[in-house]
Amino acid sequence: MSKLGTLGARLHRGEIGYDFVGKRKIWYAISILITITAILGLTVRGLNMGIEFQGGAVFTTQKHMTSSVTQAETYAQDASGHDAIVQKLGDGSLRIQIAGIDTDKSGQIKDQLAKDLKVDSENINADLVGPSWGDQIANKAWEGLAIFMVLVVIYLAIAFEWRMAVAALVALIHDITITVGIYALVGFEVTPGTVIGLLTILGYSLYDTVVVFDSLKEQTKDITKQTRYTYSEIADRSINGTLVRSINTTVVALLPVAGLLFIGGGVLGAGMLNDISLSLFVGLAAGAYSSIFIATPLVADLKEREPQMKALRKRVLAKRAQAAAKGEPLDAPASAVPLDDDDEADDATPAVVGPRNQPAPRNRGRGRPSGKRR
């Protein structure tokens, strides 16, 4: 078995563990700092809305153009009187995007570009976009996002509980805010591809969170009937048990997206790939982070406020203090010792880190007649 597989098995069995929930204030502080940075970037720089949302024209030239991107930008700005974005595609053609122009003047701009670039006007394709189409896309995107959020909260509240629904909703908002803020800071265009990428990462982030929640729900059944672990410790064990799985799925998902972003977008100069891949790359990474460091610790925070969980924590700490006073081995946290199915029956047996002494079978001597052994 590989080292990562061995680590995953040990984490799943509870032989080792990392204190994610215990250090939740650190993760909260990091997330708040990143979120504030994203909001500041969004406020100061704003989003670079694509032509689909502003309206304008996109001119695509023939292949193997000799003019540079800088020259084409100068020609486009002089011809239209507006700022232009020029991209050189993999086949050598130029994609000239001019937003905010009157579509009636597109013919004049096209003729002037053909003259400046020294090509025939028929070799330049012009695609006109009205601003109303972009408004429709934006409205539909907001409607889809709102419906998705509502359905997520309802489903999680029914399948799990309302605290998990709230935590998942906070994690989703966290992921969207960071992704949009990165777009503002980097200056990438917001296009329909960006909207598709944002809606895609929501499903991935939710999937990763639900995996941890399902493990947490399974391990906290009848939690108040034992006095070995608090809710936070079992939540920590749930994160550790699914940690390697989360890492593997995230890395596998990020590799092709990174190929689209850095190779497809950077080397080949494919603009639409940049729009989709950046939102996917940032969103997938943020989704994996929020599932581990935000959603589950937040659930533990909310659950620990319940009277039953407060009483359980007092009993667990009192039992450990009593064991320490007697010099007996202390019960280890859930991230260090696996939570067995018969914890309730074996409650009196203290847990220790490492190999555990096997208790004598409870049915030893049963069924034998009393008196001396023959």
C-alpha cells in the first residue's frame, strides 16, 4: 500500500489525527482575511464584465496575422473610440473585442480595421451582441443561484439537520465570494463561461461537505449515551476519516482544470477557456478548504451550544479529570482513537493512544458449573 493509502487508513481508523475543530478560530481568521481581501478587490476594482453583459462587437480576423496584439489594440481604439481587448488565438488569428459601441457603427469599424490591418473586409467576421442579452443571462444566473441555495438548505435540513444546512450555506457563500473576488483582483472578464464555472463549483463544494456530514451523522448516533468523546471530537474524527478522500478528489479535479487554465488559456491563448477554468480552479480549491476548515467546525460550534452537548462535555471532562486524579489512562480525543460501535457498552474501559489492551471476555466462566474444575 502507498504511503498516502496507509495514511488514509490510519486516519480512517483513528490511529492518528489532526485537530481541525480545536483550531477552528485560526481557520475562521484565515477565511475572514481572505474574504475581506476579496470584497475589497471587488469594491475597488470591480468586475471586468464581458461584452456579453455590456453589449458591443467581436471581430475575428483571418489566420496567420502579421500584426501584433499591441498594434491591433491601437487600431481598434482609433477606429471605435473605445477601449479594445485583443487576443491572439492559437492559429494566429486575432480576436478583437470592443464593448459599449453602437452596433450600427460596427460596419464602419470593421472597414477601418480591415484597412489598418491590411486585409480584405470579407476576411473579418463580426459578431454583434446587444446589452439586453447579457442582462437576461445575469438575471437567469441569479435566479438559478437563489433556487439552488434554497433547495440545498431544504435538502440538508431534511437529510441531516438545520445546523448542517446553515453551515453548508455559509461555506457556499464563502466559496462564491472568494471566487468572484479573485476575478476582480486578476481582472479576468466575466462571461457566460464564468457563470457556468461558478454554478459548477457549487455542486462540487456541496458534495465534499455532504461526505463529511454523512460521516458525522453516522458517528454521532446516540452520542449522549457515552462519556468518552464530545461532539467536537467526533466531528474532528469525521474530518480526519474523509481527509485523504477529499484531498484525492480535489487533486484529481484540479489537474485537468489547471491544464485548461495554464496550458489552454496561457499557451494557446484561448479566451473562453480562461473564463471557465479560472472560476473552476479557484472554486474547487476554495470548496475543498471550506468543507474541511469551515463547514464541519461551524457545525460543531452550533451543536456545542445545545444543552445536551454542554452536559455531555461536562461529563466527559469530569470523567477524564477523575481518571487523571486516580492515575488511570485518560480517554483520548476522537482524532487519536477510533470510536468503536460498542463504545456505550465499553464505556468504563479507558481509551489509550496506540495498541489497546484487550479486555477479558465478558462471558468468561458463564455456563460452567460452580465448584472445582475437574
